[in-house]
Amino acid sequence: MKRAVGWVIRLAVGLLLLALVAGGTVYALTYHPDAVEAAEVTCPSAAEPLDAGQQVRVMSWNVQYLAGRGYVFWYDVPDGAGPDKRPTKQSLARTLQEVAQEIRDEDPDVVLLQEVDRSSARTDGVDQLAQLKARLGGAFPCTASAYYWKARFVPHPKVMGEVGMSLGVLSKTRIDSATRYQLPHLCGDPVTVAFNFDRAVLAVELPVRGGDPFTVLDTHLDAFAQGCDTMQRQVEAVQSILDDTAGPWVAGGDFNLLATRSAYDRLPKAQQRLYDPDTELAPLLEAYRHFPSTAQVDSGDPAYFTQFPNDPSVTAPDRTIDYLFFSDGLRVRAQRVRQDDPKVSDHFSLLATVTLP
């Protein structure tokens, strides 16, 4: 009897030690940001601020980690069976040039970027924000960035390597500070959650001579959250951040959410499964001015579609899931979606010009 009890105790201790080692390994491999923390900023002290009354041209764009076109990645189709795991070096080089050229063409003052890889195995460990800044010469001396997927190794069969994906902001004028706000996570077991995305909002403060600072906020919300209240909680968190942002601001990004029921109804049945017919984005749409507007989305005008998915069953741009939101006190004009043909990314860039108070 004593021998049996001793064996059980040793087994229990062994299992406990194994669990502690496994838990420690998962923790060491993954990212653990604070709920609110300072974000990385690079900006020369000589950079000039904005001026009160100045017009500011804002661009927001999910650049799909510069992967380019012609791919169906494993996550691009409903069953996760897309054949492609990563872009080629040639595609990365071509798309870097195309993204830089589009930014030069549009000549924005500030650029909000989503899906910017930095130290990801799939993009050869390159810092794409630094690469893009260099390609643009000295046009954007100031940058800010915040990771929202980071791990030394992700043991997913279609990843199996280091990941580092971030939000990035390029600015022609001075950046005083940047703050990373953690958003709620997808539902799941602790290990899956640890290796999954840490979605965030990157708030970047641009000083204004003769006026209150101008804040630009960059985000990329979750997708594939069916059966969980993640999207609702993330939208609530974004709204809380915007409500607490003093002075003029513009928020932009890939929200991965439709704006209206008619937008949902227009999608094929296979694509509707990705969304809720009663959009979780409603609180933001009701609280703030936005582009594309609800009326523009409801119109079904293809000029306001912002995504051309890589899913081969989708043969043309067919949905709006990227948006710009504007604070009170900003005059907004010249809003449009730039729809590239051939596409540069699976998302199109959004542009708007605002006049500071």
C-alpha cells in the first residue's frame, strides 16, 4: 500500500513539474504586453510640428505584410486549406516598391499601416516599417509602432517559426509620444490564446503649434471570432479609448466588420459566415463620423469597397471592412478609397483630408 501511495505521489509531482515546465516554455515564447504602455517612437528632434488650421492628409492601409497578389494563404479560405504559407522574396521586393509608390503618389502627411511584419520568419526577419521608411527617402522622418502578434516560435503547422506583426505609423511631422492599448483577446484555451494575436490600438500624438495635439489612432481588430463576443468587446474597448482621447483625432484601420445588414446580405452565403448580420461595429458607427459612411456602404457602390479577398471564390472587391473615424471639430473633405488594379494588397487604402482646429 505504501509503495502504491508513493508511486502516486511521485507521478503527481512529476506531472506538476511537467506542467510547470510547459507553462514556463509557453510564457517564454510568447508576448505579454501591459494593458497600456509606451510604444516605440523614432523621430529626430529637428522634426517640425503641425500648425493650427493646417490641412492634414491621412492614409490608412492594411498592407498584408507586403505579400502581394497571386496567393491563397492557408487562412484565406473557410476550411484553412489555402495552399500558400508565405510570399516569395521576389513578391516581397515588388510589393515594397508598389506600396512605396502608392504612398508617394498620394502624398499623405501621416500613414496608418496594419499588418507590418517585423522579425517574422515568413518575411525573412525583415523590419518592413524601417524598409518602407528607407524606400520613401526622407519624406517621413518619424515613425511609431506596436506589435500585435509576437512570438519566438508558433507551433502551428502552417507557421512553425517566429512571428512579429505590428501596427505602424509614418509621419512627415514630429511625433511627441505613442501609446499601445491592449484589446480583448479571442476566446480559447490559455495556450491557444498565448500564441494568438494580441490585438491593440496604437495612439500617436502629433504636436500642433498654436493648438491642441492631433492624435492618430491605428488598429486592426480580430477576424474569425464567431461563437465568441470578442468583436463586441474589442469595439467597446476602441470606443472607450476614443472617448478618452482629448483634442482632435482620426482613427483608422482594418476593423474586420461590415457596417450594415445590406452589406451582409450582398455577400455570398459562404462569405456571410465570417460576420454577424447585426454588426458589432454599430456603436462606433453611431457615435462618430466615419468614412465610408453608412449611407455609402448601404448604396452598394463598389467605389466604397475596401477589400478584395484572396479567396479564389471571390472574383472582385465585394465588401467594406476598413474605416476612418473622425472626432468633432475636424473639417473633413476629399475622402476616397484607392482601388488598385492589379491589387497591391488584399485591402485598399483609405484617404481623407482633415483641417485642424
